[in-house]
Amino acid sequence: MEQGNLRSKTVNGVIWSFIERFSVQGVVFVLDLIIARLIGPDNYGLIAMLAIFMSISQVFIDGGFSSALIQRKDRSESDFSTVFYINIGISILTYLALFFSAPAIARFFNQPILDPITKVYSINLVINSLVAVNRTKLTIDVDFKTQSKISFYSAVLSGVVGVVLAYLGYGVWALVIQSLALAALNVLLSFYYVRWFPRAGFSVESFKSLFSFGSKLLAANVISALYAKAYDVVIGKRFNKADLGLYSRADKFNQFASSNIGGVLARVSFPVLSAIQDDDVRLKAAYKKYMQISALVVFPLILGMCGVARPMIETLLGQDWLGCVPMLQILAFAYLWDCVVTVNLNLIYVKGHSDYVLKLEVIKKAIAFGILAITLFFDSLVAICWGRVIYSLIAFYLNTYYTNKLLNYGFFTQLKELSPILAMSLTITGIALGLSWMVSNALLSLLISLAVCPVVYVLMCHILKVEAYSEVLDIIKSKLNGLKG
């Protein structure tokens, strides 16, 4: 892949991936806020209680095979078909396991309604397994334009269904039916646009070849999913469903910025960088750009949201949700590093070292669960949130051990290069907090912050001549020139 082609694929991939993520997530976010106001924290807490079971099940269904297909250079039709059959088979077995476990899940959380909810909500696993290969093929081709169409239409239609049902008083079932509608629409639209169907049978040879890489990712992803959703289980069991609803909402606000932007660059960079995995010089240069551009966008969004947390929650969700404000502000400093951690992990994937990823996950999550156990002694959601901040810094440090080993790009070098962006982001956090304190009207305070903070941030980038900022401007200019031409 030539340099110009690499840049073109990256730019197009990033643009359409951003459109796909933020058109979809923007719609979902708005509709989600409307539903949240209608059904309250309690009903959100019920769905959050199931998150760990759904996340782990989804990891088992994929089994790391999608990543193995993307990383592999000589993939065949037999490989795609084999993964398709594996996904469906495991999804059915997983659904049956959850169906028969539903009464036990309901008893564990002391919420009888979780029995029927689990049996219905888990159908999503089987539906989603039908399009896993279609999404993988689009990712390999860096075709996020098609993905944006599929996701946007599905999100809008299913979101409207959720809002209507919430308004009619269906409570938690509005969320359940909305999720099923979203999954079903994704399947219909994916097959319509991609038009891929399995054309070969199951291949034992393909399975063995893909499993050698994917099995280690499976183990690593299971550990990661256990940790990510363990908080929902612990909070739902130790506290109550309203507390879990507040925590889950604070978590989702941070995920909206961190996971979406970091996820865009991660999924674009994986197939693109996999194509130059044997050229360490080009790989390192491209990898550094991805990380710095990710931080340039994520850091100010996350920390800026921390600054406007109170007026934002009061304006968007109302007084009932103000309890999530301190958790949202603390978790911002945990999610701050997620984009950097993700890009570092992506490099390890690209180099084909799924064994390193597994080792990292075992070590990191052993530390993480230890931190969680310690914070539980404080019997405070705030303490639990601070524990996540501590873990995020440890995870950042540990991930860079292997990036240093593979490309001589370690923790302190990365921290030094990211420090100007961090300092600028903290500056706008201070400005937003000051405006929130000085302006008593929540909506007015939010609007002033949204007008002032981005301007200040861009000016600082321009005055300090931040390299990632210049790179983004060059990308935008080249794309605009291409459109004119």
C-alpha cells in the first residue's frame, strides 16, 4: 500500500466512521435522553444489571474470529463462511444458557422482573450473530460509508419505537423492545447493502488457523468484559437499582466521547495498519499520529464535559438525575486514557501478538479487581469511581511495555508528547467549572461554556502549534481540495 493510498484510505475511513458513529450515536443519545426522562433511573438500572451477561456472551460469540479475519492477509471465502457458522452456533447455545439461567439471575439481584426480561433481551445475541461477518467485511474494506447508512437507519427507526413505548408507559420494556428492533433492522439492512451470504461450508482447517490467533483474543476479551461490567453487578447487588441507574448514566456520558472517538480511530487504524505491519518505520509514524489525533479530540471533550456536568445533567435529564454528576466528573479522568490504551493495544494486534494481549489482560484485570475489592470497603460509589481512575493510569503504563518493546515507543515518551494536549484540556475544564459556578441558570451556563470552551481550545492549539492539530488541518484541507477538484 503506497503512502498516498494509505493516507486516502485513512482519511475516508475516519470521515465515514465518524459520520457512522456520531450520526448514529447522536441520534441514539438524544432518543436515549428522552427515554431516560420518561422511565427514570430505576428502569435503566434493571437493564444495566444484565450488561455483564450480555457483554460476556457477545465476546464468546465472536470468539476473536472477526479480529483474526481482519489481521489475516490471505483470508478466503472458506474463512468467512466458517466464522459465520461458528457465530450462529455459539449464539444459540449462549441464548439457551441465559434462558435457563434467567430465574437465577432474577434471584441474585432480587428483581423478579429480570426473569422474563433476560429471556427476551438475550434474543439480541442470536440476531446480532447473523451480521458479524458482514460488518467484518466492511471493516476490512474500510467501508464505513455503508456502515453509516445501516447504523443510522436502524438507530433512528428503533429509537422512535423506544420513545413511543416509553411515552405509553411500557417502562423497562421500552428499552428491551427498542434493542430487539435495532438488532433486527441491522440484520435486514446489512444483508441488503452488503449482499454477502456464506458460499462455502464449515472448514476445520480455517477454524484451526483462525483460532490460533483468535483464541487468545477471546480469553483477553472475556477478562476485559468481566471487568467492564463487574461494576454493574457489584453496584446492583451492593446498592440498589436507582444507584446503578445513576452510575450507568454517568458511565454512558463518558463512553459517548471516549469510546466513540477512540473506537473510530481504532477500527480504522486496525485494517489500515495491518497492511503495513511489516514496515516498522511507517507503522510507528502512522501509529503515533493516530494516538495524538485521538487525544487531541477526546481529551477536551471528556474534560470539557467534566466541567459542564452539573448544568448539562440538569438541562438534559432533570433534577432526578443530579446524583450522577460527581460520578460523571470522576469517571471522566478514567475514560480520559481509554483512547490511548486502545491505540496501544491496536498496535499489538497489528503485529500479530495476541499472546501479549492475553498476558496484559490477565495482569491488568488482576490489579483491577484488587482495586475494586479495596474500594468496596468504603461503601461509596464515589470511591468506586476513583478506583477506576487509578486503574486507568496503571493500564496505560502496562500497555506501553509492549509498545516500547515492539517499536521503542514507551510510557514516558507518550506521556511527554500528550502533555500539551492534556494541559490545554484541563484549562478548558477550569473555564467550564468557573462558568458553571458563576452562572446559576443551568441552560445559560451550558450554552456559554459550549460557545467559549471550543474557541479557547482551538486558539491554544493554534498559538502553541500543536503537531496533531496541524495534521488534522492538513487532512481537512486535502479533503476539501479533493472535493473542489
